[in-house]
Amino acid sequence: MVTTGYSDTFGRTVANGLGSASSGQAYSLLGTATQFSVAPNTASIAIASTGDKVGYVDMQTQNLDITGQVAFSSIPITNLATVGFVGKLTSTSNYYSGTMMVAPGGAVSLRFSKVVAGGLSTISTTAVAGLTYVAGTFYNLRYQIYWSRPLQTNVMSLKVWAVGATEPGGWMATATDAAFTDYTAGTQVGIYGRDESSVSGTIITRHRSVLARSYNLPMPAVADPMCYDPGVAFPKQTALESLADAADVAMATIDPLTSLAGLFPRVRISNTALSYNTALSPNLTYNATEFNIATDTNLGYDNTSLYLPVGIWLVTFEILLAEAASDFLYVIPFGGPSIGTPAIKMRSNPSQANDQGAGGSGHVSALTFSTDPTTPLQYGVSIIANNGATTYTIRYMALSAIKVSDYFV
Amino acid sequence: MSGTTAVEGYPYPLTPDFADVQDAFRLASSVDADLRGEQAPFRAFMGRPSFIGRQTATGSGFSVGSQALSMGAIDWDNTGGLTAGSSIWNQPLAQQPSWWMFGMTLFVSIISGTPVVGDMNLGQINVSTSDPVTGLPSSSKFFQRNDETNTAGEWINMFAMAPIYQGSVVATLILNGTTPKAVQSGSRLWGMYLGPVT
């Protein structure tokens, strides 16, 4: 039988090397065996020398969605250190990696790299705001890379979050690269560590509880005799029965309603009792996330905008102004694919006729689309006062978006 | 076949059986049917029909009458119902009677002069449909009125939800006043499929 999928709880002890993964495959190594070891629950790689250190297995599928806990024994003193995963590996000279990187002082970044014909290059690096690494602390790291047929490129994503915390919606870093196509990419996957310093140090990377998402269906190996032969313990029947059992378990875990909910990414941000001065900034700011499900919106980095990934989106903005001196307000969403974004014009004085109803309330909805997989569509709202007073009180406002369709269909 | 799995009931041969190629075929067919059933809602979601059409040049001024929003640019359309330069969206002929949501962002542009407070600005979404049994045509008109204040041109945002079959949609600006105005470049008509009429 050929083993598919990849998972490893590292529940073993190995002195020089990594042994065999929980999913059954024996690890191959890039690096010296003495640099790798396994103590119960943790794999360690001594990365303190030049070059990538990789332990990898074959999971029989190219596209990858892998999660595990990662840590460094110490913070680098002179240069960067990285820990994470490799994917689509064909050989030790050709593969992708997605990693968490720590700089001297503890600043954390997420990095995509590739090794093509033995040459290492960085695809992109994204700083993780507000996270300072403390030596020895494990973080969850999730790395996804898949070949997009519509885009004809690999789309890769990363996120990191504290062990025990809820996994954040969306991704913290996304990039694309087409160095290895669906024809040339490999099916091997594994754990990764690298010390960027040319000075030998003592940093050790650690991995725990690694799981590549796969239904792990067993397949008969090409060498299996598929003919009926009682003399070889009925191999065909056994293979079919184990395949049926595995398919049974896999199908039982699929919940279409839950998964479908995850396919309707949606987000809503709001603010209440906002004192707002149009002379300072035309862009409205938000301080609450009412919900944020399965979107790439990183509200932590920008409180004025939604960041919408590729797709067709229905965006809605609602606003309720407190009474104020008579004035006109132009409420104009910014972002969108071109000029002519939807807008509302309204008064803040309820004694005047209001363009959108009494009491200084307004609402605008529009369909829009986002096409660039590396640069999400920024969508926010500006207010421009026509004349007179510049200070307003917004009793409530909310900006929301729901993806209604994929773009490439 | 002498065995089935506990949850999904997939067929498999037990070791005393004399299995043949039909065993693998039956198992594969069973799993395949289940997977297709599970994936159906996802595939339907990924292909949800929708469109966005945009006017690319401000229309000629008029003060009494109507002017259709002309979609010089197709920002997005996976329905096949838009034609660049046309003012109409046509529902796919093969689509069953379906609920759709339509929206319009209509910028009313002052062509000359000063707007007069109280002049009528009316946005209209006209949804035409056919009776699925008799084929008789009918239409529903949705309106949003936003009369002139003194702000140098009004903006109209409106939405309509309607069941349609072999139908079409046109967005229109209707005026009754004294100042020449027109549908401004950048105005949009959009729509998205909500689901079948049941």
C-alpha cells in the first residue's frame, strides 16, 4: 500500500534523524542526521549552520494545507531564524517553504521562499504587527499552497496564532509564484528550519502536532497483486475493504452546511458615538468587529477599511447621524474597481428634507469585485462636508461585506 | 458483495468472497455519488450568477422625460446577459424562474444652469418577466424618488428584489423639472441571483 497524507505527533524518541511520521512514511533529510532529533511530542532541528534543514515525506498530493506548532529555543542575536514547513518538494534542490521568521529582538514576520535548482530566494515577507517572540514559546503556524488553474500560479498563505487561542479568520500573508507548475511540482512535504546567520550559534527549532489536511485514503500500490489469490491472503478484498472503511470515515466527517457557511466569507465593522471632524480626516474609523468570518480582512492593521480578497462582494454601509447644524454630507465609499463607487448625499439636520429619509440616516449597498490575489480590494467610507460645521456625532455606523460568488467562474 | 461500512454503507467484499472487478466499480460509484452530492452546494455557490454594468459617458441633458442607464462598460458579468453599450440586462434563457436582487447607483448630473429645489428626480428599475406556463409578459417597476434640494445634482441608490423568468431589467432616470440633467458617467446597475422560485 502507498501511504497518502501526512501527520506527525512525534510520539517517539530518535537520536539522529526523525524516524517515521505518524502517518507511516520514513523521513528523508536535508542536512546532517545529527542535527535532527525527536523526543516524545517534539521534533528538534539544530539550525545553527548555513543552509536549509528539512525533514520531508511523500504525501502523494501537491496541494497542501498544513498546521503545526512551532518554536525557537532562543532568539537570534545577529541575524534571522526561520521555522515552518516545506511543500511541493520534488528534490532537495526544488521546493517551496512557508515560515515564521524571528529577528534579533523578537520581531516576527511570515515569509514565503522557494528553492529552484538549488538557489534560494524570498517570494515575500510580511511583518506580524504586535507580536514579539519569547524564546521557547510555541505558536500555531498554518501554511497553505495550492495551484490555481484560473490564475495559473501557486497561491500561498500563512497565519500564526498563539497556542490555545482561536484560529483567526483569513490569512495574515498571501503571495503567488509560478516557479513550479502543476506539472512540475512535487508531492513531498515536511518540517523546516533555517538560521540566516553565518556565525554558528545554538538555535534549535521545534515542531509539534503537525497535520496536513487530507482524507488519507489508502491506495493499492502498483506492486500489489490485484487478482484473486487465496494464497496471498485475499489482497484485492483487503484493499477494497480498507478503502471502503477509509472513505466511510472521510465522508462522515464532511459537513456540507458547516463548510458552506465557511464559503460565504463575511465581515461587519462598526462604531458608535463617534465624534467626527471632517477637517482632520475624511475617512471614517471603526472600533468594533461585529463579525469576521472566513475573510482576509486584517482589521488589526487598518481600522478604516475592509480588505476584500478575490471575489464578487456585496458591500453595505449604514450611518445614523445625531442632529446638528444644517449641512450637507457626502458619504462616499472609496475603493472599488473604478470610478463611480456608490454614494449617498444627506443632511445632518432633521429639520431639513433629507435625501435618504428623516433623521440623518443613510444607507448604500453595491456589488463590487476584487481581482488581485496579492492585493485585496480596500474598501472604506469617506465623509465630505459641503460647507459650514466640520464636527459631527455619528450615533452608529457599520460597514459590512459578504462574498456572493467567486470571481473566476 | 458481502459487507458494507457502518456509516455510509459503502460496499466491499469480505475475504471469503471471490471478488471481481465489479466490486471496485461498485465502491467507486458509491463514493463518487456521495462526493457529487456533497459538492453540489459548493459548486452552486462558486458559480452564483451576478453582473455589474457601468455607464461610461454622461448622457445628454433633458428636463422632462426619461433616460436609460447605458452600460458602456461591463465591470463583471458571468450571466452572459450584458452587452456593452446596451441599457438592458437579459436573464439567461435556460434559467428556471428565479429570485434576483438588483441595485442601481444613479448619479444625476447637472448639464447646465442651477438646479431648482423641488424638481422631481426619480429612479426606476423596470423588471420584465414571462409567465412560465403561458409565456405572457409582464413587468414590475420599482422607484426611488429623490427630488432636487439645492446640492447640484442628486444621487439615487435603490434596490429591487423580484422573481423573474426569461426576463430583463432596465434602469432609468425620470425627470420633471426645468433644469437639464442626465445620467452621469459612473452610474451602475448590478444584480445577483438569490435562488430558485419554489
